[in-house]
Amino acid sequence: MLKTDPRTADIGSAEFFDRARARLRFDIPPGLNDASIIPISGDPGNDRMLQIIAQERPIRPAAVLVPIVDHAEPTVLLTQRAAHLNDHAGQISFPGGKIDATDASPLDAALREAEEEIGLGREFIDPIGYLDLYATGFGFRILPTLARVRPGFRLRINEDEVDDAFEVPLAFLMNPVNHQLHSKEFRGMERSYYAMPFAERYIWGATAGILRVLYERIYLP
């Protein structure tokens, strides 16, 4: 039998979105563009890695959409990056990418990228607010936008960027029993990362890390 956590079992779709609207805002964190501000992950190895990366590489501001499809049982809409890409080929991701100078805001960048990558129209998207800034070992500073997505959309996959788009039950991803904590070495230091395997999909790295942030913001007191 699949183990569950009572903090996830007690929250339905309406309460999830109510909590999200109460807890999230559209304030842009200064660390998105300021290399002297290091996003804190809570893991000493990760935090030290981010300090080193900030000194060695320029900041790469990025935005992603965290689309929660408002079915009776909500799902998270994810993508699988194209296998021919130079960076993160084949990995499970959120729709998103770097913030362009022409983007009015990180939200605008996330909406633009979602439309360009998978054809998710803005008329189906109800943005709720930004999650915490997430930094990676490649110098990206990612600002995720949580959004409610109305069902009924039809996707158009941009095969230059994405191989597939699929949905995973929100209840599975928000159940901490499914949050595997792994580690790897970075210049002699151990740093941790999350993985959330689902069927044949291996969700890990920044995507799993952002999902963990979502769990901590919405489900924990």
C-alpha cells in the first residue's frame, strides 16, 4: 500500500489554491540579479557550492511556470526536454527559460516560454505568485511562478525544445514519502538533491527541488 502523509491527505484542490493565494506574492527577490545575495537552500554543501558558483560564473536569471491543472484531482504539467539539446537533454522540467530583456517581468517570461515550448495559451493560466528563488550549480537563478491552469487546453509541442509534455498527480508530488534525498560530490563537498521518480519518469534536480519548495510553502505550517 502506498504510504501517505496526513499533511497532504487533508488538503483538497480548493484548499490548496486558497493557501497558495494567501501565502504567495509577486514580489521579485533581489537575489534574482544580485550575485552578492546567495539563495539559501538549507543544505551546507549546496550553500557552499552556490557561493563558489556565484564567484565564478555570471548570474543567469530564469523563470519557470509551475502549472497546476485544476482537475478534480489536480495534476502538475511537466515537460521532457528534447534529447538533442546541449544543456539538460532529456531531463524533466517545468516550462520556462531565461528571462529576456523584452520580458516585462519574470511572470511574463514564464508565460512566454510556456506558450513557445508547449503552446499553453495564457487564457488558460491564472498566475498565483512566485515561489522562493532557486539557484543551480550552472549559475541559473530560477524564479518559479505557481499558476492554476484551467482544463481544456490543447498543447502544441515545440520539438526544437521539448520531446513531450505530461501530467503527474499533485498528490503524488506533494507527498513527502515520495521525496527521495540523494547526494553527490562537488569539489570534495557533499551536496544533496531531491528525486521523485514517477512511473517511467525520473524527476530530479532543480525540478524536484522546486516541487519540494512548493510542498514546504503550501503544506507546512
